[in-house]
Amino acid sequence: MLSDSDKQFAGQEGTTYDLRLKPKAGSTYYYTITNTTDIQIETEEKDIENLNKSTVGLLYAINKDSTGNYLFKMTYDKVHLYTKNGDVETEADGANAKFAMNPVEKMLGALQDASLVATITPTGEVKQISGYKELSDRLLSNLNSNDPNARQILQKQLDKIIGEGMVRNNLDQLFKMFPDSAVHLGDKWKINSRQSGDLNLNTYTFYRLNEITDGVAHISSESDIQSNNVPMALMGSSITTNLNGDQKGEYKLEAGTGMLLNGNITSDIKGTIQMRGREIPIKIKINVQIKNTNKG
């Protein structure tokens, strides 16, 4: 049976739907999010494969502020990273942070202990994330070194793994998909975004409302992906990329609240990188799986 807030989303032809974030204050949602990036580089000497996989368990406790935005208190109760670079495999788990010597595991453990709150508009725009600076300051204060270079390296790792990398991407993956006006079944809308990570990519996405059944909105997406050609670091070297690709996504969300139930996004990217004066072919496959497990 549909709740009162979902009755307007029965999926009737010709009906106008206002897809927005409208979760109830005091509600909680638990998600498992898995991001997998497989990078294959073809060199004259040998082919190199770099595989990165992150799995997080993330609880959102939701309230509202006085301006009508939503406050999402984020609790990471599971964070696991896996990397394979050629034949070398490494893992980092926030659960091991208490006794870990690995600085990445200490970061992940600190993330699990952190109090982070994201302010998000009804259209899914992340206005700010509070608590990140306190987390950064605490980690840097625990660094047993007065070397400014060591502190700078740690700050960059923190920003990449936790800041713009994990936390911001998790928020964008769940909420950055809403149209700026009401839509009908079959309507499309466009959203531009930037994917942060090992490779900085610009994504131009068309979303489509396919159907609404029993208060669940079924949305698909098709994206054009392009590199921004800005020099960056990859595997210890400075590179410039020339990449193009496409991305497809399927989402189910609660039409009445705008909260995601599950999503699956796949990307296929090809092109070249300029590294050490050479142009090298590269192929990238990215998969993101999001599941609301109702643990919260």
C-alpha cells in the first residue's frame, strides 16, 4: 500500500511529477556502495593493469535546517579499499585502524569515527560538508613529523581518499540526478558533473524518467565522458589525458522522498595518456553499485 506522500506518484500517463529530495526529518537510510575502476595501459614493454575497488557501508540520519535544505549526518561503519597495480596487491580496512601502521587505514578509521554533516538542497546539490576540517586537523596533528612535505603528502592523500574522492563522490552518486523542474513520464533532463579520482573526467548526462510503479521511480541515464586535459599524477608520474567514453545508469528511487533504493552505473572509456614524453593507449572500465539495505 502506498503512503500518503507516495499517492501522487502512481505513474499515470500525462501526469506531472516533481522529483525532489523530500525525506522525512528523523528518517535514516543505510547504503552499501561499491566503486570499481579497472585501468589498462598498453606500453611497448608490457601491459599494465591498475584495479581500484572501494566498498563502504554508509548510514544517513536526516534532518532539515531553517532554509529548507536537508542535513545528512553521515556515519561510515565500513570502509574497505583494494588496489592491484600489476602484480602488487594492497588492502586497507578502517576496521584495522586501531592497531594499524598503515597511514591509509588510520585515515579510514578516522573517517569511521568522524562526525560529518552534508547540507543538501531539494535538487540534490551539496552546499557544504561540515566536520571535514576537524577530521583533517586531527589526522595532521597525530602525524609524528615536522616535515612540511610529509604533511602536504598526507593532506593530498586525505583529500583524494576521503574528501573529494570518497565522501563527495558518494554524495553525488546518490543525489546528483534531479531535474530543475517538474517532468512527465519519458522526459529527459541534463546534468553536467566532474568525476574526481585517479582520472579527472567531465561527464555530461541525460537522465530519463521511464516509469513510476507503486511509488518507485525508474530512471535511466546516458552520459558522454571527456577528459579535461589537465596534467595530473598517476602511478607516480605526471600525465596528460585525451579520453572519451560513455556511461549508462539504471536507478530506482522512492518517488515521494527522492531517496535512492538502488543504482548501477557502468562506464567504458578509451583514449591515450601523455606520460614521460610518450603517447600510450589506455582503457578504463568503471562500475558503481549502490544498494539501500535498510540496515538503518
